[in-house]
Amino acid sequence: MTDNRRTSTRHEVSIPAQVTVDGEPRESTIVNLSLGGALVDTGAKHPMGARMNISFRLPTMEDMVEVGSTVRWSDAKGVGLQFDGLRARDVWALNEFFKQLASS
């Protein structure tokens, strides 16, 4: 039996993003995304529990989505981030974006 603790469906995407680690911004790419977190290609490994801020733009919202997050795992594929909590407008924009992905 697989231990899958995710509470939100992940959607495969390719979204430019910026992660900020220890005050230093780094360009990255979101590889998959859900309401609870993201897999991000940062080009580097990061220790479990490390804190990051991530910001990215969705076509369903004018403003950037900006959220604090915690590294849950890291390997050659990228960094698994768990979001601290999204603002209501970010949740709405993500759900609208996910609807667009499903219909395309």
C-alpha cells in the first residue's frame, strides 16, 4: 500500500517562478502544482525543512501569487514544497487555472 499524504491533486505545468532562499532570489520552474504545494526545479538541492518564498504568475490573475513554503524533500528532479497557506484570491485563481488545464 502506498503512503500518499497529499491532500490536493497535482497538475503538470511549466510555470516560470522565483524562489527566495535566505534572502537570495533564484529563477526556477514549477513542474507540478496543487493547492497544497509544488514541485520546483531550482537547479539545486535544498535541505528538508528549509524555508522558501515562491512567487509566480497565473493567467487567471493579474497579481503574482506569493507564498511562503517549506521544503519537504529535494532530489535531482527538484524540490517538493509545501505551501504555508494561500490567500483566498490565490486559491480562486489556481482553481480557475486548473479548470483551464482540464479543458485543454
